[in-house]
Amino acid sequence: MTKIVLDKVPAEMIILFGSYAPGDWVEDYQKKYEYVSDFDILIVTKYRDTSLRTV
């Protein structure tokens, strides 16, 4: 996931938080429903508008 983010955005920092950070994620599959934890990430960039960067 880090590589995908860095290929698209000049990230200074990528922070994983939520249930995946401490390892408390859930993957529960039953006949009638499915509950799977999502990824919560915070991407910190140097500039507010990343479309202005030069590649």
C-alpha cells in the first residue's frame, strides 16, 4: 500500500491507525452478512495541493 501511495503523492509521512495498527482487525464471514475492517490511513504531504508538483 505504501508503494501505491508514494507512486501517486509526494508523501512526507503515511500513518496507519484504526484497528489494523494494533492488529485488532476483523474478518467475519457469515451466511447472511460479511464484516471486514477497513484501512484507516493518514497521508501527510509537504504541499496542500499535490497536483502542483513536478515529476
